[in-house]
Amino acid sequence: MLCQECQQRQATLHFTKIINGEKTEFHICETCAKEKGEYIPGSNSFSIHQLLSGLLDVEQSIKPSSEGLMRPKKELKCEHCGLTYQQFAEIGRFGCSSCYKTFNEKLDPILKRIHSGNANHGGKIPVRKGKDLHVHKEIARLKENMQQYISEEEFEQAAEVRDKIRSLEKSLNDKKEG
């Protein structure tokens, strides 16, 4: 296969980029890759820390204040191990389990960017053991919907959702008794 850039040399690097669910494949030679600044395996031209820093959008430590002066921004720091957000971005891992709570509000946007908009891990549920778990998850989702309808004062839709919840709960109770 020829290089897609120069159309002269054999393509030795094959890239697959997936951005917003759109898959693009590139086949280029090593020379064109160096010219474009692409990562070449084994060349130490790119590190996982640079990747994480880019994903984490490491912020500047100062920001403009309301008076127009520059003031240092309060730095997030884990109270248990003393790790700062800046250090986490450079190292690429947490110092302790408390870091997850400390940096929680900065993690959701990162996880959404990494996982195409999803911040929650659904996982897989075994068919035999998880039959009721699907129903419990559906009930929890419906309860959230019902609360949303109530807050928007859409009581008719909230009542319909409530009835669905009662029906699902009744079917669960019938299974346990029978």
C-alpha cells in the first residue's frame, strides 16, 4: 500500500482516529509521518503524560480577578496525600483513594471526553444472575424521570411514570412470592 501523502513510498504506519464516533484511517510512510509530526512507535516522540495533560486541559495557575489584576487561583490539593491537580495531570495517576473525591468535579468532563460523552460505566450483567437487576435499573431511571416531571410541574406525565413504576415493582414482588 502506498503512502496517502506522497504516493511514492510504501506506507509503514497505519493510524485509525476516532473522533466523535467518526472513524478515519491513515496509511503513511515514516518520512511523511515525521514531517506531519505524527507519533512513531519506538521514537519516544510522545508520552502518555502529554496525552493526559491534553485530555485534562491543564489550566493556568492564575486567572483574572474582578478588579482586572492577576491573582493566583486556589489550587486543588488532596488533603490526605497532598497531591495537586497539576501534579496529577503531569503524573497521570492519583496518589490515594481520597484524590477521586478531591478532583471529582474535574473528572466528569475528562471521562466524558475520553468515553464519547459517557461518564458512567454500565458494565455487563450476567443473564442468569441479573434478571431482576435490569428491572431495578429501569425503576431507578423511571423515578428520575418522574422527579423531573414533578419539578417541571407536568403532573399527568409524572402520574403515568408512577403507574409504570408501580407495575414494575408489583411484577418484582410477584416473582419473589411465586
